[in-house]
Amino acid sequence: MEDKTYLSIAYLGMIFALAIWTWTIVSRSRNMEQRILAMEESLDIKPSNADSIAEINATNEE
């Protein structure tokens, strides 16, 4: 094969690897957020008692 073919295959492989890595990070982040929300609900924690960032997010959602 020519050098350009190897380079094209390498770039496609790199893009594919980055796509898999990004999908993994996003899915883990969503899973972790769901687990945190479930834990907060089971402990009856109100957003205002959690922290200031949660309080800001709660007011933005309403």
C-alpha cells in the first residue's frame, strides 16, 4: 500500500478510537449522575441543603 493509504487508515482509526472514548465518558457521566440523584432522593436531600451549585441548578430548572 502507499503511504497515503496507511495514513488514511491511521486517521480513521484515531477518529474511531476518539469516538469510542467520548461515548464511554459520556455514558459513565450519565450513569454517575443518575446514581447520585437516586442517592440524594433516597436520603431525602433537598438541593438547597446539598450545595450552592445544586441550589442554582434547581432554580434554573423551575
